[in-house]
Amino acid sequence: MNILLLNIATSGWGGIESYADVLASILLNKGHNVIVSSRSDKPMVLKSTGAIIKTSRIRIRNSADVVAIFKIIKLCFSRDVDLIIAHHGKDFWPATLAAGISRRRIMIIRHQTAKLKKTTCWLINRWVDKVVGVSNAVRDSLLKSGVSGDKILVLHNCISLKRFNPDGIDSSEIRAGLGISESDVVLGAVGKLHRGKGVYDLLYAFSSLAEKYPSLRLLFVGAGPERSNLESEAERLFVRDRVIFTGVRTDVESMYAAIDLFVLPSRCAEGFGMVLIEAMALKKPVIGNAIGAIPEIISHGVNGILVPPGDVKALSEAIAGYFENRELFRNIALAGRKTAEAKFSDKVYGEKFEDLLSTLK
């Protein structure tokens, strides 16, 4: 099939971009012709495989972007597109209208648990061939919004096991580059620095343990509106010299390698939590909040630790557990890798996605 992945190469790098990167690699490996639209015409280098894909410049400004609709239609005819796949909410209307006018198949990948507008649900129920929810939590939000159940298929997100390979990264060199010694115990988080991600809860939990565990350090990987405030708060708590802010890194596999214990302390209902399975694949023990789709990934006490969202004391106790019971956390790390291989690998996902595509031909 000739498949158009719409608007996936953006200036930032988050869960959707990471997912789309792996999906493009999977489709290429399955023999499909992948066409990518982006805000620029700069070739896209897939991080999961190193493959280079030419891009077509289509900037979708909003749901009513008529110019973008006609550009998508033109691309569909010029590249003989069979299927359009859209990921971002603002792309749903332009992508679906373009698909309808050009008589192409249209699939939506839904990554968020936010409620959809009634008009968007009408559009999906009337014109979209299939909606893939990346978790059961997303499926439930789609159903509550009014999307017909027979339109929805749950396919949990996946990662490239080749990219997130614990045997292919020298952690000592990476830690040295970040100013981290071999004796330090690094608590890490990867993602946007805003309140909904629970970044202050993590900072406060770290601060409460800093005196008892002098080897403990905190690593924030990512950017966001709260960075300067977090730095100021770390200063106020007298732990600034033990907190590292890396900013945005596209080599996140290297950042995971530098971490001893990974935390996703979200207060918002995560649609999935790509960072969890990335950390798991690199054999890092994980702690996550019991909210959104996180409990679909973590089985408490088996491949990770779950704590109530917003509960700094419970988070602190979970982190302290790393020092008190290293054997448990070693077992959690090993189980996490097995979970990534069995449930969230690109190989497993590729087979399921190929089965889905066969129903759309």
C-alpha cells in the first residue's frame, strides 16, 4: 500500500513523534511505500532504523485549513495514496475531508484521553474507516465522547527493540558526560516539564530523600514552561546542585542509560506512556502513577511500582524502596524488559498492524 503519514515530523520530539517514527519503520519493513508530510520538506531520518524518507511540505494550521486540505488531495493523486493516517487532533478534519474528496481510506491514531467534540465524533462515525486507540484508557474516552465502538481498535504503542537495546549503550561514558559519577544513584524523568506531568511532585519527593541518601541525584530530560520555576524551586530546597536539566534530547536512549530508576509521576490521564516502555526495554526499574493508561503497562510489584497520583509521600517511599530492596528492583527491571519484548515490541505491533491493514484493502 501507499500510505501517507500526515504531519508527523515536527520541531519537537514526544510520544506521538516517537510512535510515528517506529510506525514508519514498521511499514517500510513490511514492504509498504511510506509517504510523509511535514511542516518542512527536509528529509526525515528515522531514529529507529536510520532510514531516510523524503517529506512533502504540508502545514496544517487548524481544523478548517482549506489550503492544507487541497494540498493533501493533490498529494493523494500525485503519489497514488491508498491510505491516510492522521495523529494530531487538529489534523482530523482536514485529513478526513481530503480522504473523502479524493476517495481514499482514512485512519486516525488517537493518543490522548481528552474528550472529542461532538462534531468530530460525527465526522469519525460518518467518514473515518478506523480509529486506533493506543490504550484501553483512550478507547474508553472515545466511547464516552460518542465514537462508535465498531470504529475503534486498541493497539498498544510499541518501540524499536533495536534502538532501545541495553547491550548497545555505554552508560559510563554517558554519565561522565553529564557529570554523574559511577557511585551516584540517578532518579530520572523524560518528558515535557509542565505541572500535569507531576514534575514538582518528583522534585519534592527527591528533596525529601536527599539528606538520607547523599548519592541520589535527579535528572530531568525535556523542556517545558516549568523549567525555570523548577530550577528556582530546586534552589529554594537547597538541592539545585544535585538536579540536572538536559533540555530536549533526541538521543533519549542514552539518557535512559544514565538513569538507575525511572519515574513517570503524571497527574494527568496519560493516553499511554511511551517513556515507560522505553525505560523498561533498557532494563530500568520504573515507577509510575496509577492514572490513565499507566496501569495497563505496569503490574505493581512485578514489572514496576504504582503509586497514587499527587501523593508525594507515597512516591518518596517508592523511591526509597530502591535503596532498601535492590533485589526487588533488579527483578522489576528484568521483568520490564520481558514485558517490552512480549507486549510492546515493534515486531509484535507490526504483525497486528498488518492484520488491520488487510481489513482496509
